[in-house]
Amino acid sequence: MDDRVALAERRVEELAREIVKTINGAEDAGSPGVRSELKEFTIGLLNDALETAEIVESGHTGSDDIPFNPVGMAIPVFGAGAVLFFLFPPVGMLLFGAAVVMIVWGVVASLVRR
């Protein structure tokens, strides 16, 4: 197992050196600023490829098993309603009402789920 890791590390180092040589050689071609653009492109490409591979390896793409509870959203809506109640009372009252509905919905959903 250690041989595979060492081999992979050596291969990655070789590829990194090759990429560096290519990027540094592009600057000599006469286009100013192309080196930084290629560097950013390479870093973005590696990040995207590694993140995609990690998602595929995990096999879990979302949080389907975690249920949504509207009480968590009702708290900031209630706070926004409290602030807007003093600035524009109709909107504040509407947000208060929406927060109350969300809290009741969350309590009922929690009780039904059990």
C-alpha cells in the first residue's frame, strides 16, 4: 500500500513540474499576463476536478434524509418582522403572521413525524 502512495506522490510531483514548465514557457512566447491567467486556470481546473471526484466517491449528493423544519426559518422571519414593524407596520405584521404559521407548521410536523 505504501508503494502505491509513494508512486502516486512521485507521479503528482512529475505532473506538477511539467505544468510549471508549460506555464513558465508560455510567458516566453511574448504574451504579457498569460502566465497568471494560466495559473488561475490550472488551479480552478484542479479544484473543480477534485471536488467533483469527491462528490462522486461519497455517493451522497444531497441531504434527503434530513427533514425540513420550518421553525428554523421562522426565527429570522420573526426578527425581521420585529424590525419592520417599527419601520413599516403592515409588512412587519405580515412577517409576524408568516412566522407564527411557520412555527405552528414546524410543531405539527415534529409531532406527526414521531
